Amino acid sequence: MHIEEWLETVPAVSVYLLVGLVIGLESLGIPLPGEIVLVSATLLAASQDHINPYVLGASAIAGAVIGDSIGYLIGRKGGQPLLTWLGRKFPKHFSAEHVATAERSFQKWGMWAVFVGRFIALLRIFAGPLAGVLQMPYWKFLIANVLGGIIWAGGTTAVIYSLGKVAEDWLKRFSWLGLVLALLFGLGSMLVMKWRSKKAKPTAAVTTADSETAEPEPVRAGD
């Protein structure tokens, strides 16, 4: 079966549910590729008429808002021990350094950290639980959560869908060029990731060395 014929058989409801579920779980605090899933589903909607972009965007918004709200409630109930547990389960995302950075952002920006965090991959998984742990008033969290969810999820869907439609019409005329561009994009992404990985290793080594050579503060009498 041709790939386009197979895509036409994918139920639209399953796409809506998948997008809402993945984004909801990511917003709740589980590291998942919500943005990648949303972009992929939107590009699919641009090429398949049976997938409604408005319903897709609404599913993404619902997942973002509901997931963040559940994460907030879990953080409010779990407190600091929750972040410690998450650090053990997901050390790459909930390391002490990442948690400290997110806490500084929340203390400095308040509800704006929830809003802006929706557009940043790392803060997106922190926003709900951390806002709850830090006892942010729910009404402030809810306003930032809803506005951020609408602009991020709805805006991403609208932009990617529009670009997908334009690209689809253009690539139909130059299919071979589209294949070349896709290959170049994949190769470029791989090279960028390798470069970032090499750049991060020396930084981590310097940080570790500094921490090892740092002298402990003297204990004063009476402490």
C-alpha cells in the first residue's frame, strides 16, 4: 500500500487523542516529545483532509491546560519530596541544577514563568508541578496556564499547518528537490547535535573540577 493511501486510513480521532494525551502527560511533568508530536500531527493534517486542524489545535490546547493543572495539583500535594522523586526517576530532566534554574525563574517572574515556560521545552515539564510545589496561587497559575496553552498549542498548529499547505503545493512540483532538502535537513540536524554534545562535555568537566577543588567553608564556633 502506498504511504499516502495508508495515511488516509489513519482515524482522525486517534490523532486528536494521541496529541492531547502526549501533550497532557508532558505538561503534567513526564518528559515526552509533545512539541514534536504536535508538529508531526499538524503536518499530517496539512496533507490529509480528514484531519481537522481546528479540532487538532483544540485537542492540543486541552491537553496542555488539563495536564498543567493536574501537574500543579500533584506538586501542591507532593511538595519538595516530589521533586526529589522526579530527580531519581528522570535525572536528565529533573536534576538538581535544572530544578534550581526553574525555581529561580519562578521566583523572579512568577506567573510569567508559567506562561513563557510553555514555549521552552525544559520549563514546559516543570511549570505545573513546580508552581504547585512553590505554592503559587491557583488563579494566577490558571490564567498563565490557559493563555500559554492557547497561544503555544493554537499558534503552533496554525503556523505549521499554513507552512505545511504551502510546502505541500510547492513540493508537488519539485518532488525530487523536496527529497534532497529533507536529507540535507536530517544531516544538518545530526551534525548540530554532535557539535552541541562535544561543546557540552568540556563545560561539564570544568564544572566538576571546580566543585572538586572548592574548599569547604570553615565551621565557626557556635554553629
